[in-house]
Amino acid sequence: MKIYKININVFAFLAMLLLACEHEVLDKTPLDRYSDEVLWSDINLADAYLLDTYHNLAMGFAPAMLMSVTDETRFEFTWGPENYVGGAISADNPRPWITGWATGEFPNWSANYGDIQKLNIFLANIDRVPEAYDGAERESALLAAERMKGEALFLRAYCYAQLALTYGGVPIINEPFEREDDYLSIQRSSFEETIDFISQDCDAASALLLTKEEMEMGKATKGAALALKSRVLLFAASDLTADGTAENQYVGYENPDRNALWTAARNAAKAVIDLGTYSLSDFGAPDKAAVAQNYYEFFRQKDLSNSEIIWGKMYLKANGIASQMNLWNGANGNNNWAGHNPTQNLVDAYQMEDGSGFFDHFKLENGYYMNVSEKYENENPYHDREPRFYGSILYDSAVWQPRFPNLANRDPLGIYDRRTRITIENGAVTSQIYGIDTRQGPIEAWNGSFTGYIMKKWLDHEITGKDENNDNVWIEFRYAEVLLNYAEALIELGETSEAATYINRIRNRVGMPDFIGDITAALRYERKIELAFEEIRWYDIRRWKVLEETLTDAMGIDITETNQEGTVTTDWKQIVAEERSVEKKMYWVPIPTDEMNKAPQLVQNPGY
């Protein structure tokens, strides 16, 4: 294999440290330093070294996440996402694709190449470790070393996947780089070469890794390697990179064979299915209330044992890598930050419980939602929606969490309160009370949601957020995504009957009827709704080349309840929560100027 090297921000690696020995939880902290000689003669230290890369992956929960640069959410704070959705992203200012506390999970250039360097050091040295042992211990060390080699290959593939799906083709490094290396001779690999490299690493990893049941929980598995390959090859086969219009070899195929690419994507997903290891969770269909509750509960699990979960990341409340999803995204009325505000764009996309579209029953008239349904008579637009809506979104009047004592009398049930209540007597306004969870409310109004909605999915109603970490897991790969990957590839290959079977499996298990109408629209609906807030949407709207029509202004809701002389009416008015601007260049992220200055021969992405 040809070797490439590039000048990046890591010249010295922190020699790996001994970790605490809690079993099955990947959130341990290094305690001491070891020399190379000691490190590569101890299988446990080598394992600890590798564990550090798991910790550093740009994956999991963070204050700002990829959902903030999609139509799923409007991000509250000026921490970077507004730079992208406002169309201001540049090589000089590539926020939020930078390394930082708030944006630590955005896949960025320097963080991934830092991890790749660590992994290449590991791969260059792991074969030395068993040589330090004799007899049966050597055999055991050999087996462990092979398994860990598989983990490292998977993790390297994961890092390159984040780079390729964000920047396109990138310089490929498959051995440790040194200070004296000639960085000025390095060139970007093509998109095709980069995808091939990732695919090869996934294949090599899957051959060495064990099944989920045989691996320590949280570590890479055979299924994880195959699921990563499925995700990457689906992206590679899609319109953005394979419709023959890519601007250069770094952001797409020069001479794509679409049938071969979609066949590879189909086969990659089928390889996961054929493992026979994973299955969809039973959410209690056809009981729609049970489905809504169980769908929500699925995303507050505390470990990765569920048969639908392929791979993810675990957290502890007290120590290690912290997640504060409730604090970052919960309601300001509970002293939280309401960071990612679900948009009205997303809320309006949820179907009714019978599978019909929301706008088959409601219309917008001068910005107000009006019921025109012959079937669903309630004027409240949150009634009679499909179960995943209730499992994913907190909307006005949804039951959520008990209030703190200072508001318990006003809201004893813990109702998410977004409406403004106006009382009119004798033609004059005598009272105007803002909802507890609004931007005019009595509790940290500056943290109120701009759109009128709060995430429910990924939060935990038993966590206050203000002084308590979350311990629910991040699910990076799950079986539902793989089935949708498979269905999409089948559609593109003309195998629509089988594709429909898999789409309807996803729908039926959440109590929804078989889809009707266009199968591609049905597939894209399921990806949008089933995988909402799972950091997949940004890749989908780019690879489908629908960024311009999707990343429109983020809309919200303004709800007013008026009591006029004893007659109560409620209005739901659509509002603009954030103006957005999209340019063609935004399909890809620029290589940062700092990196281009170190290797000026690299070709920058189009438009930057």
C-alpha cells in the first residue's frame, strides 16, 4: 500500500497511561506515563493506549452537534453553527468544524489526524507486544494483539470516514509520521482513493474483530466495522459524489459506475444483516402510546446491550467523559440551556397517526395554522400525530419534568409551557402571562427556545440537568439505519419490492401503516424521522444534493391563548426563528487556512 504523510498539528504523542480497571465502561482516565519500551511490552498498557483513542473520537454528545447545521434544529448560542447556516463559513473561519469544548464532536481536520497518528503508532508497534511473553501467555497476548489490531483499523477507518464525508478526498497516512518527513510533497488523495482505503480498513478490521457478545462492551466489533462500511459506501454512491457532476476528483468520482457503487452499498448493508446478530427493538406496536414511550426510552438506555445497538459510547454520571445533554438542551424553565431547538420545519414533517401528511389536514393562513381536516377535528396541531413525534419532541402542553419548588405551585404536573395567556375584560387587556419555558418567562428567559420546542429524544426526565450529568448512551450505529441503508441501495438498483419490505418494517414497528406513494420519498421520510437528532441528517441532505431546498430559514411557533370575556381561543402562528443562507460551496467544508499554510500544495475545496 502506498504511504502518504502530511504535516499536521501532532508532533509528539502522549505516551499511554495506566487506566483504572472498571470493567465494560470506556470512560477511564490516564494515571501515569510509560516509556515506549515498557508500553510495547505489556498487553494491558497497549490496550490502555488504544482506549485513549476511543475517548478522543469526535463522536457522541456535545454542547453543539451536527444537528445544529441541518433543518432539524436551530442552535441557540453563537458557538459556530450560525457561521455555517448563515453562509459565512470560510477557510479562515471554518467554525463549527474546529476543536473546542462546545464543538468537540464536529468531525474536523486536526482532531482526526491527531487520532490517526496515534492509531498508526499503535499499528506499527502492536506486533512487538506478544514477543515480551512466553508460553501460554504469549498465545494469549497474540490473540489479544490481533483483536486490538482490528480495533485500531476500525478506529482509523472511522476517522478517515469523518474526514472523507466532511472534506472529500484527503491525504492518506498509514504509518507514523516524523518531524523530518517531507511534507511539501504531499497531495490530497482522490475521493475514490480515500473511500477505497476506508473500505479496505473496514474489511481488515471485520476479519479480526469479534462479535458484540464476545467483545468488551463499548469496544469495536465486527458489526461496527461492517456498519461503518455500509454508511460510507451509501454516501459514496449518492448523487453528491457519483452523479458525474463533481467539480474535481477530490469531491467525487471522475467516471462513476453507479450500478457498481450502489451494488457495493447494498452488499455492505446486507453483510451486517447476514451476521444475524442484530434486530429491531419491539416498541409495543400497534399501541401508539406504548410506541411513543418506548421509542423515547430506547434513547435513554444506560448501556449498549440492546440488540438493535451495533456500537456506541457510554457515560457515567460522576466521573470520566461527561455528558450534560439535559443541561445543554433541556427547558429554561428547569434552569437548562435549550441549546438545540427543534424547528417547525421538522415538526410539520411528522405525519398523522394514519400515515397521511400533516398538511393534508392543516393549512397556513396568514401564518396561522388552521385545521381543514375532515378526519381530525382538533384545532391543536399536536394532536393525532405519529408516535415518534411524541417520543422525540417536547411541544407546548407536553408532560415532562416536575418543576423546582419555586414554580411547583404554578405548574405541579411539570407541563412544558410555551403559550402566552392573555385575559381581556371590557375590551382591555387585564393580564398577560408568558409561559414558563419561553424567552419572556420568569426563569432564565435568555435560555428559552427560539422555536418553541425542546428535544425529548436523547434527554432523560429523571435528570435535572442543572447539577447532574446524564448517563444515557450515545448510539453511533444501530440496526434501523442499516436497514434503511439497504433499502435505499435496493431502490437505486431497481429492487423496489424488497426495498418496500424493509421500509415498512421500520414503519410497522412504530405503529405506522405501510407507506403509500413514491418509494424514494417514503425512504427519505423514514431517514428524516426515524434517525432525527442522530447526526445523520447533514450527510443525507448533502449526498442527496438537496441542501439548498432543505436548509431554508428555521421556523418556530408562537402560541397565544386569549380569554376574552370568558371565551377562550388559542392561536398557533408560524414565525421565523433564524434566517439562513445557503451557497453551493457549503456541500463541503473548507480545509482550514492554518492547515493549508503548512501544506500549500494541497488543493482547497471548491468555492473556498
